Amino acid sequence: MALVPFKKAQDENKPALGQYDGGEPHDEDDDLDGRMSFLEHLDELRRRLTHAVVALLIGFIAAFAFAARAQAFVMQPLLATLKPGEHFVFTEPGEGFFLQLKIAAILGLLMAGPYVMWQVWMFIAPGLYANEKRFAVPFAVSTSALFTAGAAFSHYIVFPMTFTFFAGFSTDDVIFMPRIAPVFSLYAWLLLAMGVVFQMPMLVMVLARFGIVTAKFLAKHIKYAILIIFIVAAVATPSADPVSQTIVAAPMLVLYVISIGVAWVFQKRRDADEDDKD
């Protein structure tokens, strides 16, 4: 739970801690009742993490029940990158089984995503104003939708183009016979990376809501943002080829521009809230 230093005074004329106001002296302990101790924050964090892990476990078990059917959907873009006569192979007895486990884990994450993000919001909500707490449901839905959009972008665009680039080095002398385990690891890495990258607008919304960033700040430092975006794209893509990095960086640049607008909207609202309090 986010830190709440002190309970807000009901009016601006409330005397300072311990100051005599003509009645009974104020007890400092009473003013600290609205503040959580460090151990209470840890306990709240543990509780939220426990709920999130349980939700992920339930999602994994539910997804594993139809993982075999989901495998056909996941394999579709992988198979589309192969040339006629090429096949995926596995050389270890457990690779086929663990492939379905990994697919179930990803599907379970997508299924439990809204509830997990709800737990994230519930952890930070106590540090927000009452009128800001109404964003709980939109926050959970939006983050889940953005993650799904990022995963879909990776599934249909990023991975096929990246894998096609690698598979293009096959020759008559060097035949490409990809093992399914490392190929799916590449697929899963790109999918998760793009899902996280697509959270940029929501991250900026939270930061703008807390007054940490503003639209002016983001626009002013856009040239540094472009550099950071290409560095992140280089880390997110397992290869050093400029094609894959550009494919990953392009939506990040678009999301950054969108984030500037998000920051402007929510910063303006925050300023209005402050003016109303004054």
C-alpha cells in the first residue's frame, strides 16, 4: 500500500501537531493513525502478491486443460515461417510436454492479467485521492488490453518477421532444422517483451497522476527518449539485426507520442484537482 504520510486536515486552519488551540492538546499519535508502518506495508505487499500468484496458478491450470488446442494457434505463425519440407523437431523426451506447459503459462498470464493488475491498483490506491480511486476498473482493463495488444503485435508481426530473417540463412549445404524449444523461447520472449512495452501509456498515466512527469517534460526530452527506445529495442530483441530492432522500436515511438497526450490529459486534471482544493 502506498505511503500516506498524514491524514489530510479537514480545514486549513487545523493547528500544527501538539499546538494548543483552546481545547485539548493534539496527540501526535492520533495524527499518525492515517500512516502505515513499514511492516504494515510489507504485509499488504505480501497479501497482494499472494492473491496475484494464486490467480496466475488458477489461470495456468485452466489454460492447461486446452493447451493442446491452443498449441495449433501458437504454432501457426511459426509454421508459416518455414519453407516447404521443413519441420520443427524436438530431441529431448520432455520437450513436447514442456512446450504445452509454457503455452499454458502464457495463456494463464493473459487470463489472470486483469485480476493481477487489480491487485497492483489496490496496492497503490491508498496513496491516491478519493476521486482518483475510481480509475481502478479502467486501469485493470486498460493494462490487460494493452498487454494483449502487445502480445498480438508480437504474434502476428514481430516474431514472423524476426524468425523469417533468421531462417533466411538456410542454404543447400546448411539445412535449417529448428528445435521447437529454443524457437518457442524466442516466441515467448518477444511476446512478453512487447506486452510490457505496450504498458507505456498506463505507466505514464500513473506517473503523471502523481506529478512525477508532465507532457512538457516528455516532449522536451523526446530525443533522449528515442535513444532509450532503441536501446530497449536492442535488449528486447535477441538478435543484433537492425530490422528486428526497428520493428520493435516503431510501436514504442508511437506509444511514446500517445503517452505525451496521456500525460497532458491527466496532468491537467491533477492541476484542476489542486485548484479545487485551494
